[in-house]
Amino acid sequence: MMEPGQLTIAEAQTKVDEWIRQVGVRYFNELTNLGILMEEVGELSRLLVRKYGEQSFKESDKGKEIADEMADVLWVLICLANQTGVNLTQALEKNFEKKTTRDAARHHRNLVEGNKNE
């Protein structure tokens, strides 16, 4: 049995797929899951804006946790990856390579230039 906090991306994709097939019965279609993903990102955004931005919390925001909203976003993203045949581990590794090559010097300049968006 795996220790808490030690779930790999590949294991997460497998576990989500198993849960969907055993408990959830089936995946919603890709466009429905895209809509759900946008909803979940909106819920995360709402909490982040209230905690770190200038908006105040409403009664309906109480009891909601940023970690739970992030997990909801990740869950639906994993569902979409599973449905579309994307191996998220490979995709993330490839993305690291892309960003490392493209941004090798870019972010170092941010320290000197004061984070200017040009």
C-alpha cells in the first residue's frame, strides 16, 4: 500500500479510471468534462481571489478549501487525459523540456527588470 502523499501522476490516472468504472459507471463525454473543468477552475479562482485578492468572502464561500478545489480541477483534468489517451507523466516531462529550452534566460531577466511584462 502506498503512503499518503506518494501518488504518482501515472497512479493517479489509473486510480481515477478505476473509480470512474467502478463507482462513477462511465466518463462524461469530453465536452461535458471540459465544461466541468471550467466550472472547477472558476471555483478555485473564486477562492484564490477572495483569499489573496481584494474581494471579501461571502457566506457561500465558507467551508470551502483551496486544496479541495485544486483536487477537483486535477480530477477532471485526469479524466480528460484518460479519455483522450494522454499520458500526463510524459506530457509533463515534455513540457518541462519545452519550458527549459524556451525560457532558459527569460525568467532570470525578470529579477533584473523588475518583472516587466513585455
